[in-house]
Amino acid sequence: MTIKKVGFDNEKYLKEQSQSILDRAVRFGNKLYLEFGGKLIYDYHASRVLPGFDPNVKMRLLKCLEGKIEVIICIHAGDIERRKVRADFGITYDNDTMKLIDDLREGNIKVCALVVTRYNGQPVVKQFMNKLERRGIEVVTHQSIKGYPNNIDLIVSEDGYGVNQYIETSKPIIIVTAPGPGSGKLATCLSQIYHEHKRGIEAGCAKFETFPIWNLPLKHPVNMAYESATADLGDFNQVDPFHLESYKITAINYNRDVEIFPVVKKIMLRIMGNKLVYKSPTDMGVNKAACAIINDDLVQQAAKQEMIRRYFRYRCEYAMGVADKKTVQRAELLMKELNLTPIDRKVVEHAHQASIDAQEKGKGNEGVFAGAALQLENGTIVTGKNSPLMHAASSLILNAIKELAGIPDNIHLLSPNILNSISNLKSEFFNHERLSLNLGETLIALSISADFNPSA
């Protein structure tokens, strides 16, 4: 049995992070609006760069704070209208929001409202709002404020934040989350704080962001992997100049937070007066991820691998027409800063060789020769090739299953009758010219074959 190496201690993280949030709430009289950046659940980027990180540890964090929290979810009306898609799952932001609500409810975490930001009466958005209201979710709309975020006199007035509907809350910590960036989380926090102070409640806000990790070096692979993950947005990390000036301490933040901080500080000063405690964007954060890194060498290697993986993903998206060349170039430049090349990811050469082998052996499909490779937990490299029967990824996964189960290579896992039935379905009913099975279709065929084939 292979013992999985870990570089991140979830239990230590939960202890340190929950305490940090509770301490911050105390500083604001136990009324804290906490902007939750990144993925609230299924954070697979974090699990890839921090080996051992539980992709759902943030949900566990909320459970640690049970009884003290409520959740507000924000979604930008334009994202609903454009049917923006979450890249890792391939589902739209509105469907992801519905799923998030279900996940929170399953965890007995109260969602007190959903805020549709920058709402302008779009019919498709109204339909989404109706669906939520019929499920018992309070829906609030916030419209755009003219001159936001620079027209502070208007923003912090009855004609600015004052127009926004106040969301009633009862817990000391309000988690403000969203399906993706640009959803209006910070604006919602500031709007709520404005209304709280009008009611004599000296509430405050803070930011919870896993990346970049403020107390790791600027060029640490984990922080650079974050830059690679946001290469399409053009984000970059930098030393927080406000933190350095105020405390003579080097802290890492990302450009958008640094750029907007002077404006955010002015808005908060106008709302909170001398109760404001933040001198820098880093001050606003409560991130304790660095405390839970227990094997920095392992974490650095994992982050480097993630940077290479991102590079290949962007190249794939560029070929598909959904990413631009600048994104690919940005990812490549970040790799070069750490002297990384594509072949530093072990599986790359094996996948390339598999495609060469397919060509030399006359395999492939309609003149296309594709290879795929993966590395198992024990270090074994498994490969797969495309064929008229299936895609390279499909072949790869079946070969990996055989390797893990100790099944000889000459044993077929898929029933020929089932394969023929699927091929007939694709050709006769869906009019597909290419009949080779993709990975999803292959896994369905495997699950059906299990009833007839003991090996499957």
C-alpha cells in the first residue's frame, strides 16, 4: 500500500482559520461581513497545489463556525444573462448557485438571501429570481450606482448604498460568497455595513482569500500557480505597498486588491469613521493557509506541476477558440520564471510517445494519432492511444483500471455487444460520423458491462 504524501494539515488549518475569523468578528462588535473569495466548495486548485488540502475544507470551516454564521450569495445579473459557465464543472453560474444553495442547506447552514447585483430588469434574470423565490429563498436586487466606485459622495448616501435593500441578519458572522469573481461581493458587504451603521450597529468587513498566500514569498510556486490560474484575467501578485509602508513587513497581495484599496478605504472611512482598523488590503484578510503547510518542498513541487498543467489547459482552450494567445503566453512566461518546461511534467513525454507508437503501429483514427498518460499514486505511468473504438483518454482510464486491479492487458473490460449498441445509437439516431467513445460514454459502457463481465 502506497502512503500518500501530504503537505497540508487540514485540522491545523481549521483550528487556526476559524479562530482568526472569530477574532476579527470581535474587533467589530461581533458583526462581521466576510467576503469569501475563490471556491467555497470543490476547490480543486487548492487541493492540487497544497497536497492534502481537502477540496471541501471551507465547508468544514463553516461547520466549525456553526451557530455563528449566515450566508449571503451574490450573482452578477450579466453572468446570468450571458449564461456564464464555471470552467471546472462546465455548468452555468445560475445552476452553480442553485447547487451551492442545496449544498449549504444539506450542511444546515442558513442562506439568508441571494443578491442579484447590477440588475437592470433582464427577463432571463427575473425568471431565475422567480425560481429561487419559489424555493423559499429571499432575493434582493442591487442596481448599478453611477460613477461606482469613485463617486464616493454618491455611493455613501441615501441615493447610493441607501437605495439598496437592507438584508436582515441575526448572526455575528455573515459569509458573502458567489459562484465566481466580479459578482459584487465586496460592494454587497459595504452596502450592508452602510445600513448597519445607519442603525447604530458598528459592523465591519473582512476578506477571506486562500490565494495568494500573503506570508509566502512573491515568487513562491504556490503564489505563482495562482497567477497562472488567473492568467486569463491578467491578474498578478505584488508586494502590498500599503502594508510595507505601515508595518515595514513584506506581504503579498494581488493587483486588483491593491489598486482598489485607496477607494475602498475612503468608502469605509466615510461609513465607519475612526472605527476603521485597516491600513492595507492585507490587513483586510484573515488567511491562515500558510500556518497549515507542513511540507514546503512537496507543496512547491505540486504547485510547479499545476503551472505546467494550466499551460496545457490554456493551449487546449486556445485550440478550441475559447482562450486567447495572450493567456497561453502569460502561462508560459510564468513557467519560464521558475525554469519549467512542459516535459518537467512526467506524463508529457509518455503521452507524446504513445501518439508516436500509435502512428508507427498504424492505429489512431482517421489519420489522427493521439496519446494520453497519467501517473498513479505509486509512480507507475499508464498510457492510452486513440482508435476507431475510443478516444485516447478513454483507453487510458481503462488501462489504469486494469493496472490498479491487476487485470491482464488481453482481458477486455467492455462488452462488444454494448459497444456495438452505443455505436449504432450514435450513428443511427444522433447522426454522428465519428463513433469512437469519449470518456463519459466509456464509463457508462463500463458500468453496464459490470453486470455481464466479472472483470468490469
